[in-house]
Amino acid sequence: MNDAASLAESHASAPITRLVAEVAAQCPGERITLGEMAEAFGDRAFGLLILMLCLPGLLPGMASVFGTPMLILGVQMGLGFRKPKLPGFIARQSLKRSDVMRLTAGADTRVSRAISKIERWVRPRPGPFTSPAADKVVGWLTAYAALMLILPGPGTNGPPAFGTIVMALGVVENDSKVVGLGMALTILGNLFATVVLLALLWWGLEGVAYLWGMFGGGSPG
């Protein structure tokens, strides 16, 4: 990463897909580390890293892997950090180049097509949801969504991740309307996942109590 700082500065308003493609071109190798991306993305790093971690986090078995870096990023954003400060073990984690390129306009995938359509509507629109206070709310909602990705539960990954992706797109493009929509979707997704996980916990405790009552709770009279 020789020209990371100039890359971030010169493409501060570039569309997401073009910026990701150019960052991928700057990072040689089959895998791109989170540390490299954080350096290259500059002040857009929070939104873009969260976006790129959410997408593979939707894949079965990958949510817990990418949920932890998301949790750290969300907490830092919630605490008011302007740029990510990744611990070494997180900065060394990497994504496959092929997964990164799924975000580019040239990749013929459902993900890239969906992001390209969203980018036509997303544009810089400063407002109440692009303020420093709103950034902190985005951070804590992201941290909550990351917990929902980490904790196991059927169908609990998609809704929080989708809302977080929309939030991240709004943060990257400084679009208050999209951030606000993403906040609402993330809150609903987090509530859904929480209810499912609490229901599973309740059923599990009820099952343990039932089995205990059958086999271990009574003694012969």
C-alpha cells in the first residue's frame, strides 16, 4: 500500500464500486487484509469495512468470523472514533479478493447488481443522520447487529445484516436519508433476532426443566 493516503484523498467522493475496485487493485495477492482496507479507505473506512464484513457475514458458517471485527468497529464508532483503530489480530484478518470484487460494478452477481442499483439512488445528502451524534448511534446499532451475527440462531443473521448494510451505504455516501432508513431496518432486524434468540433460550430452559423433572428431579418415596 504505497499510495494509500493519496488514494483515499483523491477518491473521497468516488462511488463505492469504483473505490473498492481501485483499492483491490492497490492490494496485491489473493487476500486483502482489513488493515490494508482501513488505511486505503481513509475517513470512509468505518462504513466500507462494515459493509464488506456484512456481506460475507450472511454466508452460512461465516457470521461469527466476521461478526467479531464488526463488533469492534461498531463499538469504536459508537465511542466517537473518527477512523478505525484495529487490533493487530483483527487488522491481519483478510477477505478473498474474489469476495471483495463482488462489490464492483463489473462483477455479474446479485450482490454487485443490487449495490449498483442502490448507488443510483444513494447520493450525498447531509442531514440529521449524518451528524457525529448519529454516527455514534450507527456504531452501537452495528455492534448490536454484530452480536446477533455471532450468536447462533435460525434466521437471525439476515435481518440485522441487511439493515446494517443499508446504514453503511448511507455512511459511506454521507446520505442522511439512507442512514435513517438503515437505522430503522437495523432496529427492526435486531428486535427480530433478539426475540428469536430469547424464544430459543426459553424453550431450551423449559426443555431442561422438563428433563430434570422426568429423570433427576424426583426421588423414590
